[in-house]
Amino acid sequence: MEDRVTALGEIAWDVLQRMVREQLRRKPGGHLVEAGLSEIGLDLPLALKGPEADPATFSARLAERIDRVLDDEIQRAAVFRPGHAFCHRCVSAACEHSFPPSGRHVFVGYAPTGMPRWEDFAQVCLELHHPEVDRLYEDPPAFLTLVHDAATLRGNLLDAFQAPAYDLLGQVVAGFFQVRAREGEGRGVLAVTFQAAVSRPGAARLRFGLNILGRTSGGEPLELLWDRQESVPWTRAARWAQGALATMVRRAPRAGNGSLAAPDLERRVDGVLRGLARRLEHDQRGRARRTHHAEERHVSGERPTRKALDDIRDVRAEAILVDERNGTLVVPGERGRTHFFTTDGRLVSSVRYTREAIERKRKLGLWREAAGPEAEALLGKLRE
């Protein structure tokens, strides 16, 4: 009994960890706290009886509680409002000027009065006479990055409108990212702005961070993209850049008054932004290769679902398992492929499991060995 309770506790720990990471991954400012978030406090009643003792109700409340805690952590760490540009005219990042008008627009600098300016990414590349601009309109589109320094972005901003508590240090604009688009949204492409910024909250120390600005292809807040995508293409590069900015602050030499030396700060920020641009380009090339290889595997039948019949031909009856929760028959295959069949031989799904995951399910009694007649009956139907 003790082993089973311990195993269940380990599963609960693993599931909660994954739930927190997944919710954090969906937040535009999640990269700000991901590396340094060592624990969160959760206080949630667990109903054992009555109408509240329902998995869906508990799940919704748990997700809401985790969401609230993570939002608090992000706001404490943020130099800005995640997903919004700082507007010097309104002295806020919550005004109507603070976000791009579409998923193709990027930040191009401040107007004299401090209002953020946005332009279509392809138009920006065209005005710069970028040699690859025509390829932005191909299918799939080219992926281009541009690095802008602070002087370029703040060049038109009048001193009278400069908010003293916020400085934009530079940015990378990148596009086009390919994303899923709903019907009526047009091409599923996005351009995104990555800004390095610093705030001076009162007498507190300087706080550096990376902000990510953009909209979905339908013009919605960028966080909704996480609901459509299995993964967001800039996550890894943005996480690296946030960590690099934090490291830069700790290691940068100081002026006589203890502040960061301006020339060295500019050089270091430029290095981080160029490193971010390289990583974005590298990750996009990798995604393109993986997409091509996935298409080849699909055609050749190497995807788990297409490999189900091949695995059926090789499996022994004694290796087949039964999922006690729904009665499906579990057929293990090569390379972690695992196929689920109904008793009448219909394929339900195919996924990949590690050996440890399979053993854990057996240990908990979720999966058991199929009886001889059960396994033989399934193999008979599938091998007809």
C-alpha cells in the first residue's frame, strides 16, 4: 500500500510540474520567470463528495489558481507589461497605442511625442532594400531578422516626452513565422518584435528584461497563439536571451557611481540581440528540416499510426496489455511506439511511451497483461 501511495504521489508531483510548465509556456512573459521560479504556493480545497467532487471542476479551479500565481510572479519580474510596447506619451504600456494593429506589424520606433510606431514587416524590409524581401511572399515564406539599436528607435523621441523610468535598449524584429490560421484569417504568418528594455522603479536597482510584441494572424492577443500551436517557434531563443540579459547585468563593469557604463552596456545588449537573431534563424531552419523529414516519414509510413500494422505482425501475444480504465488493448511496438485498439480490432490511437512510463502504468495497475484469449482474439482480427 505504501509503495502505491508513494507512486501516486510521484505521479501527482509530475503532473503538477507539467501543468505549471505548460501554463507558464503559454504566457508571453513566461520566459521572464521560468529559469528562476523554484516553487509556487498553491492553496486549493479537494472535494471528496458532492457536486464539487468532479474532475473537470477541480481542473478548472486548479488551472485558475496556478494562472493567478504565475501572473503575479511575471508582474513582479517584468520591466514592462508583457506583450505591449511602452508608450511615453501615455506613460503606460496599457494604452491603445501599445500593441501592433496586426500580426504582420512590428515596432519601428517612437514618434516625437513618444507614441509607438508600427509598420508591416515586409514593408520595413522593402524600405531597407533587403535582398530577400521578395521571398517573404513565397510559400513557405522566407524568415528574416533585423537588429535595431536604441539610437534608431528613440531618435525622433523628444526629451520632454521621455519617461525617466523606462529605456528601450534595442530590439530584433523577425518574420515570417508560420502558424496555424483559422478560416478567413488569410496567410498564417506572423512578424514578432523582441525588445530589450530596462526600468528604474524608484530607487530600486535596474531591472532588465526581454519583451515580446505581436498579435495572432487574426489580430488577437499573442497569448492566444499558445492555444493553437503545439509549440511556439521562438520560445527557446527568447529564454536564452532573457538569461543572457540577466547574466549581462551581473557581470557588466560599473561606472564610478555603481551604474552600468553606457558604452559597455550598449555593446553587451547588441551582442545579446544579435545572438537572439542567430538563434531564431537557426531554430527556424531546424523547424523547416523537421517538417520536411516528417513529411517523408508520413509518406514512407514511419509515423506510429502508419506503423501499427507492422508492429502487429511482430508482436507476441504475451506482450499485449489491457488498459483497465477503458478496456482498450495496448500493443507495444518498436522505438516506444504504443498502439491502442478496441476489442473488435479498431485502432484508437498511437503514441510514444518510454519504457519507464510503461512500467509505471503497470506498477499502478493502470495496465495489466492481457489474458491469452484476449490477446489471441485481437491478433486474429488484425492478422486476417
